[in-house]
Amino acid sequence: NAGVTQTPKFQVLKTGQSMTLQCAQDMNHNSMYWYRQDPGMGLRLIYYSASEGTTDKGEVPNGYNVSRLNKREFSLRLESAAPSQTSVYFCASAIESTDTQYFGPGTRLTVL
Amino acid sequence: EDQVTQSPEALRLQEGESSSLNCSYTVSGLRGLFWYRQDPGKGPEFLFTLYSAGEEKEKERLKATLTKKESFLHITAPKPEDSATYLCAVQAWWDNAGNMLTFGGGTRLMVKP
């Protein structure tokens, strides 16, 4: 039981490049989330998926898109990366949206 | 708008020196208050959920308490391995945004041997 896994662990991009961050959970959770963590800003919600087949915007969705591929997987895409998207990205999952969220190990992204 | 403020930002303790971390919050109807521990370079690790004022939960040297305006994380006789950043988050009843968590900035705890 690996919990929540994220790939890659580290990534460096140039401005304008695109990439997809992958997240998978093996806990049979219905809800999944993407957060970013920046110094002095705390963790902020980018997008979430309350259940398979649905996605919604969180607090800071601009510049990102998501796909809930199936119940296990929830990906985050940066179409045209900007330096302001340099951050640590965390994926989380919960049994239902009202339940405790469990976090993955994070992806550290640098955009030059 | 939900707000969470944690204090102090950083806390240095000697091993065995007990202390408390504070989490003050404003929320339109608290559904739950969550405490997480985060080690450097890792994701937040769930510690506790508190649902109503007066509730307390314990785990090893940690004890979390909740009032209508704040929560405390009491650390009794800490050890160096308790060094980490402790995060507090609230979840509101009214929120239809996936019951999102609003996080505080965290308290970085350092325990010296």
C-alpha cells in the first residue's frame, strides 16, 4: 500500500515549456486534490476532483489544467510554464471530500 | 473568507522542554480542524482532526485541543525527532469547493538535544 505517489520528484523547465505532473493513489479514495506550496504563502488549492468524472477550480487555478483519468489517477498540466509557477506541488486524496486528506511526497518544479 | 494564523513562526526548544503551538482561525462554520506534520522535502503527514470546541486528541508526546477561536498543539517533553514544521488547516461546512482546506503558514519546531 504505497498511499499517494507523485512523479516526477524534481523538474526544471524553461519558460513556455509544458509538462504534466502525475499523481496516483491506491487507497480507493474518491476525492483528489492538487496544491502548491510557496514560502510565506502556505499550501493553496489549485484544482480538485470530488469524485471520478468531476473536476473543479480551487483558489489558484490560472495557468493549470487537470484530468481525472480514472479513480486512481489525477494529473496536473502546465501548458506554458512561467517563473511564477516555480513551487512545490502536492497531490492529496480523501475517501470523500469531507474526510481527512492524505498527501503525496511532492514534486519540486523550477521554471527558468 | 476563511483565515488561519499560526504562531510562533519558529520555535526552538531544548529536549524535554514542553511548549505549545497556536493556531487561530476564522471560518464560517467549522467542520473540522486538522493538524499535519511536515518534514523537510516531504509531504504533510496527518496527525489529528478536531471537530468541536472542547475536543482533545493525543498521540505520543502530542496533544491537540480546540476552542471556538483557536487550537493548540501541546508538545510534552519533546525529542529531537519531533523537529518538523507543524501545519494547521480548517475545513468549513458551507464550502462547496470540495470542502477545501485552508492552511496556516506553519510553525517550524526545532528541538535541540
